[in-house]
Amino acid sequence: MNKLPISICFFTSTKGHFKESTYAATLDHLNYQIPLSEFGALYSHIKISPGEEELATKMRIDLERRGFFVEDTTASWTRGAEHQVEYLKDMRKASNSSILNSQPYMLLLEDDSIMISEKVKLISVLSDMVQFLQSNQNITSTRFIRKPDFDGGVPVLQRESNYFYSPYFDFQPAILRFRDFFLANKVLEDNWENVVNTQCEMAMRLALNSLSRSKLNHIVWLPEYTHTVHLGIPNYLEVKKQYNL
């Protein structure tokens, strides 16, 4: 069986969700829908906080057991602007990975987001995302959205049957061309003095926008078709029960 032409780019940290069950739930839930072994490549980056090297070793062992190639970076950071900059540094490092570069497409995945596909199988959704990117070079991202975010009034540039075009890009699970991910990080690197003062998702959006001739370059699935659920929330135990995590 041919593997998907998609790599997983999985971001996590010792300060984050490995200490809770969200880290495992994210990967286990995905593996239940699509075995991780069916993806063309598996890459993970661990941000290590000083003094948490032992935990990082446990994380590496677990990720490698799941089939991931693991890189890490040690840095001290706090929530807020410092975290934003450190996250962009991690993405810049990932963009130089030969593992990710081995596949034409990548699934950008954080350690506390599960993908829910209620009407079709998730593998069909990811295949549709890839087809969008194959058929139109001006599209730079296709992604999921949280229902609360959509209900909160996300701008819609144009609406279709199962998806809409948004002026925004964020790190909710998304499929991108690896080429675009690499080039966007090069744009950010070349403009780093301005980037450090910009929210990280906004910075990546602006960089991706520079690679397209169209304002309709970010496709978002309508949440009634398929969506993502953020596990790092106060009612996590309720969500865990609801989705059998």
C-alpha cells in the first residue's frame, strides 16, 4: 500500500502537554483514524525547558517508539511574546528538516488538537486538502477550525459547500506544501527584526500570503463537515469522555 504523500510535523514541549494526557490523546486519536505508519514521514520537535532534560528523554523515547524522527531545542521561555518567538524558531528549524522535505505535503500538528471528521473518513479529508493544493498553486493552506472560533465570527471571504476561504491562517491542524512552509520560513528569517514583534500565527500568515497572487489562498473546512477540538481546555475530562480519548 502506498503511503500518503504527507509528513506529520508535530510540535510539543516539556512545558506543555506531555505532563498531561493530551499529548498521547492527540497522537492516539489520529492513529485510530489513520495509522501513523501510513504517513510518508513523521517528524517531531521538542522544546526543552532548562532542567527538564530527563522529561525530554522520556518524550523522545515515546515519540521514536511511535515512528517519529525527533529534533529538540533547549530554551527558556514564558507564555506570551517570548513563547511566540520561540515557536517561530522551532518552525524555522523544522523547515530545514530533510525528513519533512521527503514529502511534498505536511500536516502541521500541535500536541493538543484532535481532528474530528463526522461525515467522511479523515483520510478522505486530508486527500481533498492535498488535491486543493495540487490543483491551485495560489492556495497555500487548507485547515480545520474549532467550532467556537467559527461561531465567534471568523471572516469569510467566499463560502462553498464544505469549506470557505478565510483571510487568516493559524496553527490549528493544517495541510501545507512543504515548499511553501520552507519559503515562508525563509521570508520570516529575512525579516526577523520585524517578525519578533509580530504574533507568530500572523507572521506565518503574512509570509504565506506573499507566496500567492490571490487573497483566496487559505481554505478552511466548515465545522459541520470536519473540525478540530482543542484539548488544552478546562473541561478536558468532559471532552476526553466525549471522544473516547
